[in-house]
Amino acid sequence: MFVASVVVSALLALVTAFSGYGKLTGNPQVVEPLTTKLGVPEKLVPVLGTLLVAGAVGTAVGIWWAPIGIAATGCFVLYFLGAVITHLRAKDWPGVGPTGALMLLSGAALVLRLLSL
């Protein structure tokens, strides 16, 4: 079970670090849909990026230190639940799928980390 936890956690950490980097650097392909389609205030985009990068670090560290990994992946489940709700409220149907997949990946990482204790 631990190997599966490592693989899923590493994948989650990579994807969220990449997404967070795009938000922190102000990449227009990342920021524009957030502000125009979803109505996220531009001043909150770096905050979202910081949360993603911090969670990615926590998820990676959590491979070796379980409490951090459990906290980080649990927070990711909540983060992506909020993102799914935001996409649904904005009627951004194409955005619900990828965001929902990240929420499920976060949940899988959380469950696998708990089972590997």
C-alpha cells in the first residue's frame, strides 16, 4: 500500500506544484480563465498559487512524515472541492472535470496515506 501512496502523492505534488507555479508567475493562460470565467479576484490568484505550492511541498514531505502528508492531502480535498463548486457556480462545465479529477486524486492520496500507516 505504501508504494501506491508514494506514487499517487508524488503525482499530486507534481501537478499541484506546476499549477501553483503558473498562478504565482502570473501566467496569462492560467490567470485569465480564473479572473474572467470564474470571477476570482486577481489579487487572490497568488494566494491560490501559494496554497498549491505549500500543499505540494507538504504532500511530498508527507511521504516520509505521515502527519504532514495527511494534513496536506486533506487540505487539497477541501481546496479542490471549493474549486469544483466555483466552476459549477460559474457554469464552467469543461472545468469541472479536471478539477473534480484533482479532488479525487487528492482523496485517493489521503486514503492511501492513511492505509499505509
